Amino acid sequence: METPPASRGVGLNRFPRVMGMRSGYDPAEVDALIGRIESTLGRGMPTVEPVTADDVRRATFRAKRGGYVETAVDFALEAFVVALETQAKRPVRLAMAEPTGEMLREEWFETQAARVERVAFRPGRMGTGYNEDEIDAFLDRIVATLRGTTDFPVTAKEVRAAKFSTVLFRSGYLIADVDSFLAGIADVLEQRR
């Protein structure tokens, strides 16, 4: 599995760049926001400016020739929104004995399970990508885990360590999209204890 954007260091090319003379998101602005997100999630350098899920949803970036591919950045930011919402909901775990707290918690996990069921990955580039059957089966296990309907739940650690076979010259899922999505889902699964 490729390294998800969340674990790459600041200053690296976190996302693919647009080709030729086209414009994409300004890499410096994207990297700065992701640095703040990682810090808020406790993964990077401490920051005096934590970021919220709503801040990420409202984020805009200047266009820059040779910048980051917009769809790749947008996809990763969606996963970060989930991670930030997960972190914001962590105090709910302390109130699990209260019926309303548990009900809200279960509704949130159901929302996440439905999100996994709806995800649509772009096709791999140039005839390469992750094996679709493997990814679909793995996502089914994640949905069952989020809904609490399996005797063999998937852990966040398993998601982060997962390896998938790649296909050549037939349809497969874009590797970067899958890795980015699973990074966010691993953060969600941290709460399913």
C-alpha cells in the first residue's frame, strides 16, 4: 500500500502534479493546511492554530501552474474531515453508559458505514490499480465492523497495514484514492472499541 498523505512529511510532494502548462492547487498552501491538520490530529509538529472539519471544508487554494491535482487533494481532504470529526466526537466515548450518548455514537458509526458503502474510486491510471475484488471484500469487512455485525472486526492497525495486489491491463482502483480513503477510515475504526 502506498504511504497515505497523512504520514508524509511537510515539504514533500504529497500529491500528483498536473501535467504540462495546466494549473492545479498551490502546493505551498495545500501543504500548510495539511500540516495544520496533522498537528491538530497529533501527528505532526504542535501548532497554535488547530483546524476544524469545517475549516477544511471551507478551504480554498490559489491556482498555480504545475500545482497539485485538485481531485487528489479534494479526496484526501475528505478523509481528513472524517478524521477531524472522529477526534471531535471522542468525548462521546466517556458517556457510553448514557443511552443518548450510545445512540448518537451508533448513529455516527452507521453514517460512516453508509459512507464506505457509497465510496466510488476512480479507475487506475495506464491499466494499473488495486484489485477491485480485494478492495470490495475488504470494504465489506469494514462496513460489518462499523455496524458491529461481525465476529471478526477489522482493526485500525489492520487497515493501516493492509496490502493489496495490483492489476495490469485491466480495471483496477486508483491506488492513491484507495490509500487516502483507508487512512481516514482507520481513524474512524480507532473509535470502534
